[in-house]
Amino acid sequence: MDDQNRPVGCLQYQEKYGQYNAYFIGDEEKVIYLTFDEGYENGYTASILDTLQEKGVQAVFFITGDYLDAEPELVGRMIAEGHAVGNHSENHPSFPGISPEKQREELATLAKKMEENYQYKMTLFRPPCGEFSERMLANVQDFGYTTVFWSYAYKDWDPESGIGAEAACEKAVNALHDGAIYLLHAVSPDNAEMLGDFIDQTRAKGYTFSLFGQ
């Protein structure tokens, strides 16, 4: 961390790879960006959406093709309530390990379904598992996407590894920094339960929330 609590690695990556329209951290402003990865539904997304609506906060939900197929109503609600729906690929492969043509196919397949079902154009991409290469970033940029990584995350993708909502909230609040891009997994009961308190405590510290890309 630097003297402003910003992860040094994210700052270095931003400087090195930002030319590819990739973001590991936002600008040096007291603004927080919430993002959620949606590989499958574990029963918490509706609650997360309720809290975001109550608090007047918008977020990015990165979905896979499987998620869209299984949860069309929740995806429709995300769009209707002003959130952004990002492309997390159709089949969640490791992008550096597949050809540029296959990368584009993964993006295009999901994007086409979103346009056909919701008349919604995707513009944001998050690589599965955060795995990337410079060649991949250039290919995704050429395809017309902004690639969004994160400057804060913790092991919340395994519901069995929960630490409790209070501890999760404290952990998230302690990590606050200017331009923070928060990655939260919607399969976590801790995240769903602590979200309202986290938003309140973050605002009390002088931060605002913004929808990434807006």
C-alpha cells in the first residue's frame, strides 16, 4: 500500500496496461466503484439489489452466459434499476489460454444474447479469474470493450469460507482508498448482509459511490 492506502501493484499495473483501456484502479478522487461477479446464483443477488436501490447506489454486475440463461429476471432487474451489466464471457475460460478468435467469440456470444433479449449493449469486460495477458488486453480493446479489474477483493467467492458480515464490513472499510474498484462476489452471504453498513460507513468517511464508466 502507498501512503494513501492504494495497492501499489494496482497502481503499477494501471501505469503499465492502462493504454489498453484497462482499469485496475480509478482516479485519485474520493470515489468508490462497486462491482459484483456473477458466475452462478446463490440466492443473494435480489437482496443486494434491494440494498443498492435503498441506498441509491449503482454497481456493475459481471455475468456469464450460464448466469444469463438461468437468471433472466434478475438480469432484467439489474438493467431496469440502472446498474451496468458487464461481460464476464459466455463460458468463463482462461482468456490468456485461448486464441484471439476464441476470445472474441466468447465476448460476442454473450453480447448478442444481451442485445436480443434486453436491447442492451455491453461495454465492460472482466476476465474470468482476473487472468490476462497484454495480447489479450489489446484484443479486447480492439473489440470495443473497457476491461475492468479491481483494487480490492478478498476470498469471498467460496461461501464456505465466510468470515461473518461484521468482519467482512470491517475488512472492506479498512481497505478504502481513492478510486477504489471493489470486487465482491454475489454468492457470499456476508457481502449481502454487510452491504448496507459498508455503504453507510464509506459515505461517513467522505466517499461517494459512482457507476463505473459513467
